[in-house]
Amino acid sequence: MTAYAYYPGCSLSGMGKPYDESLRAVFGHLGLGLEEIPDWNCCGATSYMSIDEQKAVALAARNLALAEPMGAEVLAPCAACYLVLSKAQHMMTDYPAIAAKVNKGLQAAGLTYTGRVVVRHPLDILVNDVGLNAIRAAVTRPLAGYRVAPYYGCQVVRPYGTFDDPLRPQAMDRLLEALGAQVVEYPLKAHCCGGSLMGTMEDIGVRLSFLLLKEARARTANVLATACPLCQYNLEGYQGKMRRTYGEDVTLPIVYFTQLVGLAFGLAPKALGLQRNLVTADPLPAAV
Amino acid sequence: MQNGTTHCRYAEDVNPAFPAEIMTKPGGEALRDCIQCGTCSGACPMAVHMDLTPRRVIALTRAGLERDVLQSATPWLCASCYECQVRCPREIKVTEVMYALKRRAIEKGMYPKRFPVPILAKAFYNMVASHGRNSESRVVIELALRTNPLSLLKMAPIGLKLIRTGRMVLGQDHIKDPKQLQAILNAMEES
């Protein structure tokens, strides 16, 4: 059985819980193991890097050092975690002075980083390792009637994503098609939702997220799939505010792509955390 | 804030060491290669909200106009979407330049005051340094208390929804051994 060193990150035990639940259910169904990295720490996200870059690399490197003895690839489902862990690896390779300082810090804690672990995103694993033929074979309830806007956001595909185009990604499109869903043309698929600015500059975040939903609805989507806990929250949590601000109803269920995979595999909605989504999945086709 | 169209600059406004310093930071190396084409500003989803577009930030940085750049809201409005960076025809790491400018602004105490983004960054930084993990709800509450306490009332409805759906953890999450993490961070300070 292939197993992964699972790095859930802070969000997946909080706002992103349905992502964690659906990921575990889908990977379990496919016979893929997830073993949590022992005592992992926060990746530092975009905030830590804004204050101290070298320590931000050290935070990420501690997680990678903890994962090394597990002898498995690191699985990072949160887009920000995926970016930060990948970035730390690039920094350790490209800047020997930073690497020396980080290694000195790790040594003080009895840890070693050799750089041999590979950081992966679950979208990459499902499409390129498991493969679309195996996905199709596991589908018991094709997602007929689902018109999905495939939303990748930024940090899964940029700038360190290795498995897809940074501006016009395709992996999720192909995965959703393999589930029997109709994938709508969605030119904003890798456009920013506002990220953490939703928490600091709400008007700006609401505007960016509103544009994403307006476009998805104009493209006749009846559900939008995300690969990032912050995108998911920004897009579903502020739909009322968008309606009040722009006088336009942009109600749309916002799900994790892993929730759709699980539904197509015939897994119970509850096992996929669908009851935790704020915009009820009622407008979804009868399969839910 | 000076927007660059109504304000003259003089030799004494220039810090010639500033561009050289930014160019020593990771990602800043290629700053001189910029051809001012404006692809970054065109790609940036935040540009319409910025006092200086990313292209102008690069031009002013290269000119050594440190104060204009560091007092600007622009680096703090960068959402880290990296669209400028992957589109730049000169392969300048524009997003990384924005990070370098944020750190410089904090070091020099020149960032726009009462602007919530650096306040969030500091709250987040302190939480992770002491507990090893970030608790979303606590960061949000701390930010609100420091900037606009009344906003907590407005957040109550969505907070209740998150609690009801089991998506809000109110306690402070932490790693088992925060001292180990602090040992790493302290050892880095010694070098």
C-alpha cells in the first residue's frame, strides 16, 4: 500500500475540516494510506514570511525534517502549505547561506534536513499517480447533472506547482470529467479569491470573490470545486455580503474537489463532511 | 499618501543603497532587468486598489525612493497569488520583491500605520513562534481587537455558523514541544 506523510496544516482541523474528512475517505477508498507527520508545526503561511524569511524557511524545514524518516512523500492538501513547503525546499537549494542557518537551527533541535522528501498535492496524486482510468473504475455514481466550475486558485499551481500549467491548469478538469461531471469553461479558474485579505481588507476580498462566483454562474455552473481551504471559505462564507454589496444573487455551493470524488465513489455525504458546508448542497443534483 | 503624480522628488529623497539592498534579498536579484512593460500591473488582481501599481513600485525601488515605496500600501495589498511573477517576461520574482519590501518596511517601522495587514502578520508570527500552530479563530479575534473591535459583532453570525458546523476550534492549538521549535528559532538568531 502506498502511504503518504500527511501534513494537514492548521486549517484542516478548523475551517477546512470537510477537506480533511473527504481526503481521508477518498484516499482510504483507493487504498492509499495517510500517516500524519508527528508533531508537525504551522507552515507559517504568507504572514510569517512577511516578517522573517529565514525563520519562515526553518518552520517549513522542521516539518520536512520530521517527515524524512517516514520515507514517504509529503501530502499537503492546503494550497498555502503546499506552496510554503515547496518554497522552503527551493530556498534551501538556491541559497546556501540560508540553508546553513536553517540547518544550524534544526541541529539545535536534533533534526536533519537532507532535501530528499517530495512535496505533493492530492490533485496531482489522484490525476497522475492513481490515474484517470483507476478513478473511472472506482466511480459507482457518476456525477450526472453536475455542472462544475473547476477552481484551482493560485498557490496550488503557482509558482512551484510542477504538475500543471500555472495559468491555465487542466488536472481538475480532467478529474471531474472522469467522475462523470460536466466541467464548464471557467477562465477565472486560477484567478485570486483575495486570500487572507478577506480577513484584513474585507471589501477588496469580497469584490474578488464576487467576480469569481458571478462568472461561474454566468457559465451555468451549479457547483464550484476548490482545492484550498481559504478559497473555499472566502467563496462560501461571504455570499450574503456579496448579495448586499452588489445587489446580485451569486448563491452557489462551494465544495472541495475531494468531496465530489467521494460522492462519485458512492461514499456517504457525511463521511465527506458535506453537512459542514455552509451553503447547503441542496441545489446540487439529486445524487446528494 | 503621495501618489507620485502631484509630488516632486529631490536628490535628498533618494537612498542609493536601497535598490542594492533589495537586490541582495532572495528573489530581488533581477530587479535591474525590468523593462517597465507593466505586465505585472496588468496581471495583478489587486492593482486597482493600490496607491502604486507593481510596475511603479519596481521603478521607484530602482530609483532609490525608499520612503515612497515603504510607506505605500502596495506590498501589503499583495495577495501572494504569484500571477505577476509567472507572467513577467524578464523573470523578475515580483511577488518575492513585495515580500522583501514588507520585511524592510517592518524593520524600518515605515509601513502604513493602522493598516490591518501588517498587524495580522505580527499577530500570526507571534502565535506561531510561541505555540507552533495557528488557531484561525484566535488570530481573527486578536486582529479585530487591535483594529476594529466592533467588527466582532458583524462577524458573529458567520462565527456561529462555523461553530454549528464544527469548523471553528476556539482553543489554542499547539505542538507538543514548543520549546523544540523555539530552540530552532533561537539558534538561528545566534549566528
